[in-house]
Amino acid sequence: MGVDHRPRFHLLPREGWTNDPIGPIFWGGRYHLFHQANPEGAFWARPHWGHFASADLVHWEHLPIAMSPTQDGVDADGCYSGCIVDHDGVATMYYTGVRGAVGPAQQQATCVATSTDPDLRVWAKYPGNPVTVPPVGYDLLGFRDPFVWRDGDRWRQLVGSGIAGRGGALFLYASTDLRSWTFLGPALIGDGRAQGEDWTALMWECPALLPFGAPDGGGSVLLVSLHDETRTHYPVAMLGSFDGREFVPHRMQRMDFGPDYYAPCVMVDARGRRICWGWAWEARAAGTQGVAGWAGVLTLPRVLTDHGGRLGVEPLDELRRLRSTRLPVTAEPCADGWRAAGAGGDTIEVLVDIAPVDGPVGVRVRCSPDGAERTEITYDRARAVLRVDRDHASLDPGALGGVYEGPLALGAEPLRLRVFVDRSLVEVYANGVTVATLRIYPSRPDSLGVEVFGPGGDPPVTRFEAYRMGSVFDPPGARPVTR
Ligand code: FRU
């Protein structure tokens, strides 16, 4: 029997392709989350808006495609990413209408649609679309992913872009009626020549601007996903200030140091929490993906916090409701630590705290009994680095490997890991500040083990808990009633 790689407690449609999560909004008593979708197959093409709804942010329902391209329309070749705002009781969607094949001649422009359906299933496109077209006088690499928000008595729109030979760019617009927009200029232009940690590519996708730190002084965090003409890279968060016209970045950090995380979007909930979803793409051969019939998954909802002036991140508290069983654990010695017999599985959450000690410590998940398959998470306190290693995650040569490192300076603090393993998706959260998303495709049905390791085979573990997780689409006895 083959190994099932389809995640169970993460969001993905029944079939077809998924990329960016978009348009999260609380509406009519439920949360709605949309995503870029190709219902025709497990490959990117002609994006639509797929749709999920939830009463509790944890258990979700599949809803039909909410927005589709119109033949011969300004969005004939795709309804790309965007956002949804509440315009005096009317749900108002901003998306990028795309016409023409991918390439320099393709037209990208902001379009509007509205819904008065309490379930947000039915949307009417504004006949005057598009409402915002690219500014003249720039050699642009793209113009997409509108982010719209209310700023006092005006609305503002930021559009992701890039200027050839110069760097990523965000263009800013203002409106009072959400239809007619005035161009205010670039809110920020990146330096495409910067290298190393300051590298920001040539094109910025999926912008989001949120209050952060001291909002009275314009304290804000700007999220952008870095793209260049050929590749999708990773999202960054820029902490800085916004004065209504320009964003001035003070510091920048990666949002996730794993290889498979992109296009985060954020909803601020009634409690003021910044809840963030991202896209985890596949890391296996396109052929296998086609056979599976699905590709792409959304990451768990994460709360973005102010972690002493840095952007911190924690899994949403309510995710505890996904735990179905606490797994009994017996420690059995293995080469450099112990195997948590009883705690294994392919849909589990593992919590491990390890006291400070000299030498690398960590956890392995999805280990085969002989260790031939394993995914390793290591904390190197001396280097203040957290590492995820999927070089041995799979014996399938079509599954990507790689070792990835992110900063984690703990001083005298214990390591606190929370690891979510959902078949082919692993999310690692450490100490409220460092997070990594990676896809793995173990080939053996017995690659289910969990191990803890450390110096002398005796890691100073102060907490170990493991839970089997339920399905995000299958709340026992609590499925929302729908039409
Ligand atoms: C990011 C992105 C967006 C675009 C969408 C198209 O992954 O390229 O810029 O709107 O995907 O599906």
C-alpha cells in the first residue's frame, strides 16, 4: 500500500491546485478564507478563488469556488490574489484581473466584486472593472495582489510590483468610495542590488500592512513575498513606520526559515490577534503531484506577536481542539537519545522542552525503525541556530532534500519546540519566535517514529507530550449546517 501524503489537519481543497491563502474575513457569524485555486488539475493555471468557511478557525467546510475568470473579460486569464473588506455592510473583494499569457505583455489590474450573500458564495463583478491600472512611467515586472484597508475616513490600496533593474515596489492609492482611486506614488521601492540578509528580489507579491509596535507613531509591519522573474522565494516582514504616504523600514526578518512557505495573508480578529495563513507548496516531482490530483496546502493559522520588538509567531491557541488523543509515551533507548514509543504517527503534534545543555539537541519525526527515513530538527545553542534537515526524509529520489537554518538565540532559556506533523507537511515552532515549514514525502509506511536526541544520548527533556490530531474537515458531530 502506498503512503498517503495528503494532509488531514491543514486546509486544502478536495482536488486540484492551491496557492496563496487570500481574503480572510469574519462575516455573517463565520470565518471565511479563500485561496488561489485551479479546480481543473494539480498544476497552476488560470487562478480562481477557492473557498472555506469555519465557525471556530479550526474546523472548516469546503464551499464552492467563489470567483472565476470571465471569458473575454479583464480577468479572462485569472482572478489573482487580493483581499476582502467590509464596506459599510457589503463584502467587497479586491483581486487582480489578469488578461493575456504570462509574460511582459500580460495585463494585470485591480478589479472589484461585491457580495451581500451571508455565506459569501455569490459575488457580482463591478461593471467598471478594472478600477486601478499600473502607473505610467515605470518599467514594471508586475502589478498585482491589492491590499486595501480603511485609514480614518479614507481607504487605501497597496499594490505589489517591481521595477525592472531596480527592485521590488509597492504602489499606493487612496479612495473615498472604493471604486475611484487616486495614485499617491510608491510607498516603498526596494534595492534590488542588496545581497545577503538584505536581499529583497526584484518583485514583491502579496503585500500586507498592519499596525505593529507603537501604532500611534505609525509603527507598522509590512509583509511581502519575494519573487523574481523566474522564481518564487520566501516572504519577509519589514518592521518600520508608515506616515500615510511612505513606509520606512527599520529592520527586516524572514517570516519562516523553511523552504516551503510563501504568500502569507493576515486577518485581525475581534480580539485584535493578527492571524496569519501561508501557502506550503509541494516539494516532489510534478508527475507524482499530477497522479495525486492535488497540490499545495495552507499552513496552520499562526498568531503574529510583538516579541520584544521582533515579529514573533505562535500557533493559534484554538488549535488544541484538533487534538483527538493524548498519546502514551514510553522511552526506548536509541543511538543518541530515546525513541518515544507510542507517540508515533503521521498526523501528530509533539511538544518538547529541553533544558540548556552543551551540544546539539533535537527531535526526529517520521523515522523508520532503522533510521533510513527521518526528518531532523536540531537546536545548536552555541551557534544560536535552529536547523531542519530533510535530506533523509524520503527514499524517493523525486522528493526534495535540503538542510535549512534559522536564527534562535535562547540564552539561558530552555528550548520549547512544538512540531506539527501532518503526513507530508511539517511545521516547527520554537520559543514563540522561530518557525519553519517544510514538505516531506516518506516512502515507507513504517516511517512514523518520534525520537529525541542530545549529548551523550541523554537530552535534558523537561516536557514531552504527543497528540494524535483530528481532521480539519471532520469535526465529530459539529459540522456546520449549510444550504
Ligand atoms: C503569489 C502569486 C501572486 C498572484 C498569484 C497567482 O504566489 O504569484 O502574486 O496573485 O500567486 O496565482
